[in-house]
Amino acid sequence: MVQYNIRIICLFVLTLVLLGIIPVQRVFSAEKIDWKGSEPKTGNRLAVLEFSSEGISVPIKTLLTEQFRLNIRKLKMYEVLDASMTNQVEIFYPGEEVYGECKSKGCIMELGKMLKVNYIISGTIVEKKNEYFVKGRLYSIDMEQEVHGFSMENISAVDSIRLEMKKLAYNVSGLEVPDTLILGASSTTVSSNMVKKDQKKRKWITLPKIPSKVKSLIYSTAVPGTGQMYSKRTYTGLGFMGAEIIIGGLALLTHSSHQKSWGGFESTYNSYQQETDPGTLIRLRPDIIQYARDTRRYNSFLKGLRVVGASVWGLNMLHAYIVGPDDIFVRTGDPGSFTEYGTKPRMTAWDILSGFGVRGAILRPLFRGSSLSAYSPYTDGGFSIVTPISLYFGSVFTSLTFELSNYSFYTSGFDQSITGTSYTTALSFDFTEKISFGGKQLRKYVFIGRSRYDDGKGYVVGGDMVYELGSLPLYFALISRANLVNISSLGASMWVTIGVNVGLDIP
């Protein structure tokens, strides 16, 4: 009897085991991922890129992408990166229709390596005539190939998309779709309010896509620096924007001073015209001369600011177009910190740097030529703008620079003067690598430029000794300039100035 009971128990246990083989095998086969006969080599880290869209609103697209990402995470077949980690890296890849949307295989592979994942999913959601189409691809970064493609068509409602994308999560994970989701598809109701709301946002007129370089140019044309910011050159954009703000502020201050001097001139001159007392006339005459000189100087300075402002604006537009998205730039999460990745520069000679500098100077003429021997020099000021347009001659770095400075020479009786403003376009040659004196922290420049003066044209040559304040973008410099100019009233003239220069360079 005991043996009979043991035999029955064994038979019962064996039956249970046999009956349990089928679900065990089912689960085991479900966990196996075998797309196109390719087994994953290493890891299961997965990044789901933001789905691109046509005809649907951005919030709905973002919602569907995030739900798709959460559905895959719940199935626990992959270690899915959060959206914040996925969006931490932005990639501009040559050949993409829209920069920032990584669709091509090459771009996907580069992005996957940067994210340090094993798989990436990229997809598109399209709405046409109240029907929705979803297409996507699963890429293996380790094998550098597409391992699975998926699509859905003729979905009649946004609510249906949400259900169907749950099925896609099972499909991508290599799992069978539960019967509850299959049954639920037939009972899904149409959210008419959602559909109507989405239809209102539909684009009835499709404009041609504007190339990213042209977009960058348009932005910087409207507001200086914004094109550079669009192209991930944040510091350069801030430099151009700050330079125009500084120039505009100086223009306003100079205009105010010009109005005051002109008002003083008119008032004093009118009094002079009406006055008959010789003593008063003698007293008023120097004031009239001084007001006239100040008015002329402020007017010349304003003209110079307009030229400099227009030049900086033009350079800003040119630079925005040149650095417009074309190569690969990777955003590392640090605002304004971008690293060039994986491509050679477009230009071999020109090296567009992100540096931009504005420097103010105090200048004092020390030596004068024979034509100015009867005149006494006076201390004046100026400023220079170091542009991000540069050129390499071997190890010698050369940058395009604009310099504006005042000059003033008076006779002992102040009855004659040579005053005005010089506008110089120059090249600054950095010989720091060639001259070891002072180390690399003390930079050595040679300055050569062409100048336009109020009453003549000429050349400027000189040198700068620039000291960098460690990690701060601040610079102190001792500068010298030799001005060679053909003045209309004096002929060929020359003077040499030395000065102190203080500036801010945007790294």
C-alpha cells in the first residue's frame, strides 16, 4: 500500500513537472534576443532617442517617447537611460537634415559611443489625414549595425498610438505581446478632443527647410551673437553681443558729450557775436575754440564708433555663417563647453576660435618727428577689439584686430592743434612660441596695421607684452605704437606712443 502511494505521488509530481515544462520554455525563449541571428556582444544598456515627428505637436511627441521608454524599462530586458541622461549629449552630424536630430547610421553610432550604451532606438511619428504612422530602428552599437526595424500604420487616434507603442515595447524587447493588449486594441476609444486639438496645430503650409548655416546667419544678423549661440559657440556669441553693447554704450555717452559741447559752443559763440567789450571778447575766444575742438573730437569719435560697430556686426555675421553647424560638436553638459569630435576642420588655413576680446588703453606719445616738433603731446585713450578670426603661419598665431585711439598735439599757445582719431585694421602676430622670454604666460605680439586718421592715412607698427592672469580671462599689457602718417597740413609725420592696456578675452 505504501509502495502504491509512493508510486502515485511520483507519478503526480512527474505530471506536474511535465506540465510545467511548457511555461518554463516559453519564458526562457522570451528572454532570448535574436534579431537577424545576431546575439548582443556585451551589456544591455539602451538609449531611446526622442522620436522625430511630422504633423503632431511637440508635447504629444515627447509624451509618447517617454511612455515608450518607460514601457521598455518595465519589461526589464534592458537598462534604459533616463531622458535627462540621453539629452545630455547633443550631436551635430554632417548630412543630417536637421541638426540635433540624429537619424543616420553614422550619427547613431557616434552618439551611442558617447552615451556609452550598447543599443539605441531611433524612430519617427507621422500624421497624415487623421492617420498615424510609427517607424523605428534598434541599433547595436557593439556590432555597429541595425538589428531590428519596427513600424505601425493606419492608427486612427492618439490613444491608439499609446496602446500600440506598448506592444512595440514588447516587440523590441523580444517578448510576446500579452493577450490583454491585443484585446484592448479592439476596445480602444478615440479621443476626439485630442484629435481635434492636434488638428488645429497641423501645419497647412510647409516651408522649405532653411540650412543651419543660413539660420545661424539670420540670427546673428538680427541680434549679434545669437547665431553663435545657436551653433553652440556660447562664449563667442556672448563676446559679440557684449562688444556691440559696449560700443552702443560708448556711442550714447559720446553723443551726450557731443551735444553738451555743441550747446556750449552755440551759447558762447552767440554771446561773442553780441559782445562789444574787448576784454570779454578776449575771454570768450579760448572757450569758443575749446568747445569747437571738443565738438569736432566727439564727432570724429562717433564716426569711428559707427565704423567699428558696423565692422563688428559684419564680422559677427560672417563668423556666424562660418561656424554654423557643419562638423560634429558634442555637448558635455557644461554650458558653453563643447568639444570637436571625430572630424577634421573644414578649413586648413583658417582656424575659427571661440576667443573674442575687448581691451582699453591709455596712450602717451613720447617721441615726435620733426614736423611735430612745435607741438606738445597729450595723453589720450583708445580701445581695441580682438576678433575670433585667425590664421596660423606655422607656430605663429595671427589674429585680426581693430584698434581705435585718439591723438592730440597743441602748440604752446593752443592756437594750433593736430587732433583726431585713428582707425586701424591690423594683424597681431603671437611670437610666444618663438620667444621663450617670460614663458607662455607672458605673451609677445607684433602689431602691423593700416590706419585712417582724421586728416590723413598711414601705417601703425608696434609690439605688445601681454600678461595673463592665470585662469581668469583678464589681460594686462604694455604696448607701443609707431604712427607713420601723411598729414594734409604737415606732410609726412611720425610719433611713437607707449601705453597700458587692460582687457577681457572670452575663452
